[in-house]
Amino acid sequence: MAIQKERDDLWWMGQGWEDYLYWQANDPKKVEAINDLITDIRRNPWAGLGKPEPLKANWAGWWSRRITIEHRLVYRLFDMDKPGKGQAKPGKITVIQIAQARFHYGKK
């Protein structure tokens, strides 16, 4: 499963990135909505825009936020070690991993 890193703290899984590229080509307003959701997730991963809700069953550990009535942003957060670079000290970084940005919980 390919992962596209946009920044150290934002990783797109293959399908999520394809969904994002689809919206870039077809609906810039949805790109703006997704970007707003990502910004809000950075502020507060479990509350805020898009009615965040934890997913269950096969999606346990993942969360969902509404992009629209039909489309969801599916994401999870995890901590990982961040190596020190130059003067920066090593530490922890919380990564947002996005699995999907189109349709509803894995549906096509």
C-alpha cells in the first residue's frame, strides 16, 4: 500500500491520495473542504468540523468526518519518533494518516 507524504505529519494512503487528486481535477470546493477538515484535525482530532465519529468493525481505530452528505474523510492518528535534524532535537510527532476522501467508509 503506497503512502504519499505531503508533510511529516500528513500521510495519504494510496486510495486517499487518488481521491484527493480526483477532487483537485473535478471539484475545487471539495478540496477546500478537505483542507479545512485537515486543519481542524490538527487542532482537535476528536471534535470539530464534519461531525467526527470513531469507526467500528473493519475500520476500528479510524475516524470519519463529513466532507458532504455522501463523502467522508477517513483518517487516524498515531505517534512516531521524529529524528533530530541539524539543531532540532529528536522527539515525537503525531501523524494524520488519510485512507479515503471520497464516498462513504470504503464504498465505491
